Amino acid sequence: MEKLTEQKWFIWITKYWFLFPVTGFLLLAAAVFFGYGERSYIGVHDNMDLFLAQFQMLKNTDSFWKHGVDVPFLGGVSRDNLPSELSLYSLLFMVFPTYTAYVLGLFGKILIGMFSFRLLAGELFGGRFETYRPIVYMTGFVYGICWFFPAFGFAFASIPLCVWLLMKIYKGQGRRWYLWYAALFAYPLVSYFSYHGIFILGYLALAVLWLFCREAYLRKRKGRERPSKSGERPQEGKAAWRLLGALFVLAAGFVACEYRLFGQMLFSDEVTIRSSIVNGSLSLPEIFREIGQVFREGIFHADGVHGKVALPVCMIYFVVNNALYVRRREGKAMLRDPFNLLLLFILFNCVVYGLYDFEPLRSLVEKLVPPLEGWQFNRTVFFNPFLWYAALFLVLRRLYDEGPWQMWLANGIVCIAALAVILAPTRYNDLYSTCYNRAYEHFHAQEVDELSYEQFYAVDLFEEIKADLNYQGEWAAAYGFHPAVLEYNGIATLDGYLGFYSQQYKEDFRKVIAPALERVEATRIYYDDWGARAYLYSGADLSIVSATKTVYATDDHIYMDADAFRALGGEYLFSRIKLSNAQETGLSLFGEYTAQDGSMTIYAYKH
């Protein structure tokens, strides 16, 4: 009886061992993020300086569901320019406090990635799924914990979910076929049109076209004009029509969920900064180097950390596998191998990313489709993290088929891949940042220079400032720190960060910062050629916008046009630097405020 019990336990552990690392990680992450709370260290770039502040601003102004209103930053921006309320990620911020919603979003991304991977694998392997269960869940887990752009983590993680839904529709299984279309219509709730949706629709359109062409070819080959006497189409034709329907359903879903975005793109006459953005133009050697770099490392918004484990494993397998094909003279099988096709798709996306910086091609796209001016078609590279881990899974699956020791080798590889992602100090690895910084503070008995979430937004400090000022919604600006801090704290800002706002306002705000831009050519190019960050810039340093306790500035002068600031309605300026030329700029110091922990000092100036 004991032997039988031990045998059952061994079988259970063999099947479900993945539950231990997955559960352990989730518990650790929950303990860190909810234990430290807002004292955690969260990525700032394109995160706390952008979307988190916008969500809090929508909450402060009760504007999530409103229409025809402006939100108080960048001098007043249409609510339609901010994230849609018809999004699962946005819903988190409507329901929960901003920090809690952010952390729940991180966990949601992991679960979506893992279970989407499981659904897709179950569809592909059917009854054999039981054999591959551990590596299915572990590979999905690794993909889910990748430190993607947080605001669009759901969109990255849900790619296999979309593929699964399309496969269900392609196969036409079940009497209640309409449920799959309904699910596909709802899919944009966890996706994002500009990052993934437009490309999914494009790939789907190509698949439909290929199926129709294949059907026509098969008809011609079989020498018949019609599919059959009954008038029914062959399976290829039925699948093509089903996917054509899916194309329209998915497109309708994106329009419904992101109706604000489509309204702005299609029906707004306002000229935006997209019209003045100047993209880089590289030489062919530089483009080839960029293609190689993206293939090896990816990009920071879609950092799957594939270069640590997935890439070397896949490259070794690629060489060995294709050498065997060549040795057996199986050229056709080599070309049809799903693993080779995945790597080809990855390379294609990298090539597109590089060619985006080839100005003649980019200009051609903008001339052929004017509404896409400024659109980054190089975002096909955002599919590569999923493709890399899908390719890794194919390697692991084939190892599972080889024998017991190869199976445990596969288990070891996927565990190492998970550790590589968890321990990678990437831009958005908030778990690593929090653990590292807190450990450093414990063992060195001193705080790091980086600001925690709580210190970055300094809510208590700005509540004190607003109370002293009797603040009533007057326009203000930030100097030496991100305007997002003011936005988060309910202060209306003339400055801000947004990739889609009025070109006219960009030009009006430029008058305010013209003295600084004239002194620093790199800053002038940065603003004129892009302009998404409408900040008060230094006239001496490349950047004084600080997310650290220390402000690195070599000049305590502010270079701005006071009359232009006043013309935009500017009343207050909040600075982390005590200005030596405040009076010359028409500013009077109202008060000096320091956070209780000393992490930040703010000088409040009144115009």
C-alpha cells in the first residue's frame, strides 16, 4: 500500500510539478507588492509618468465615461485622446485605487498569458495535451511574467487567446458557432488596436485571401467548376468564409471598444503632433545592424528576455534540426516545419522594424494611406515575444517526445527561462527593482536614490501645498520633475506627456520654452521632431526631469518666456530647483515644502 501511495504521489508530482514554481512566484510577488504597498519601486518611464497619472486624472475628474469634455493637462485635452473605458485594464482603475489596480494588472497579465497558452496548446494537441501539460503551463507562465509595457500587458499576454479563438472559428466546431464570434467580438477588451489589433486584422485578411486562392487552385486542379452537386463548398472554402466573417467581427469589436480612438482618427479635423513627428532615417548598414539587434534583444516595450534562454536554445535546435533534414534530403519537410516558420516570422518582424527607419519606404506608406501618417508599422515586432516562446515550446515538446531524460531536460530549460525573466533587471521588472532596492536599504542602512511609488507622487506633500495655496484648479507647470506628479494630485497642467494632441498647442507651448530650446540644440530637436513630452526644459542640461531624490542640475536659472506662460493661463510653477532668476521671470516664491521623509522638496512659485 505504501509503495502504491508513493507511486501515485510521484505520478502526481510528475504531472503537476509546475504548480510549485507558479504558485511560489505569485505568492512572493503578492507579498512584495502588497507588503511594501506604495513603498514599492515601480517603473517610471512610459508608466508612472504617463498612464498611471492619466488613469488617476480620469478618476479625479470623474471622466472615465464622459463625452465632450477635456481633461486638465496640456492646457486641456479631449477625453477621447486617453485610454478607452471599454477595456479590462481600464476597468481595474475605475474600481480599485490606482496602485492596487496597477498590481492587479501585473497579476492579470500573468494569468491571461498562462491560460491563453494552455487553451491554444489544448486546441493544437488535443488528447496529447496531457503529455505536455507541465511545459505548456510553464512556457505560458514564462510568457506571462515577461515585463512588457504595463499599460498594454493584457494585449501582449492575450495573443495566444486570439489565435485560439480564430482556430475555433476556422474549424467550425459545434452547433453554437456564434458563441465563438461573440467571444472574438469581445476580444478587444484585452487587446489594443494600435499595438496589435491592426496587425492581427492584416494577418487575418492575408490568411483569408490565401484560403480563397487555395480553394480556386484546388478547383482548377480537380478540373471542376463547382464544389459539388449539392452546391456546398469544399472545406477550404467554408473555412475562408468563416474567417472572413471573423475579420469583420473582430474589426467591429475593435471599433466598439476603442470608439474614441477611431472617432479621433476618422472624424476629427484637428491637426495633431503626428503630422510634425520626424522619424529617423538610417543607412542600409545601420538598418541591418538594427535588425540584428532587435532579433537578439527585442525592444524595451516588448522585452521578453528571450536572448537569455529562448534564443540560444532555439538557435541550437535550428542548426541540429535542419542539418538532419538536409542529411535525410527532406527539403519540403524542412520548409513546412512549424518551428522554421516561426523563426521566419520572427525574422520578418525584425526586418520590418529595421525598414521602418528606411525613409523612402516609410514615405511611400504614408502617401498610399494618408490617415496612417506617423503610424509605426514597425510594431509588428511586438508579436515576437510570443513567437519566441512558441518556438521554445516546440523545442521542449519535441524533447518530451524523445524520452524520459530529454523530458527532464525540457523541464530544466523552461525553469531556467523563468528564472532568467524573473531576475532580469529590465525597465518594467518592478518585482526585481523593489526587492533589490529594499535589500540594499536593509544591508547598507541607507536608502537608494530612486523614488518609490509613494515618494514619486508625494500625495501628502501636494495636499499640503494645495491647502496653503487654496488651489482652485488654476493652470500650473512642473520644473525638475514629471508633470504627471501634478496630474496625479489633481493639479491642472500646461505641460504633460501625450503622443496625440493638438499641433497648435505644441506650437503655443513652444513659445514658453523657446529660450531653453535656443540654448540646447539636442533639446530643440527632441521637442521639434517629436514633441510628445511638452515639458519645461533646462537651458543648460539635457534633462533635469528627475525621478530620483537627487536633482541633477548645473544651472538654477529657468529659461522660459513668462509672457507666453501667462498667455496660456499659467498661474503656478512647482519646481524641485530653487530658482535664482525667479523675479526676472515674473515669478514670486510662495513657499518651500519638504516631504516628511525628506525625499523631495518643492518650491511653489506664483506668477
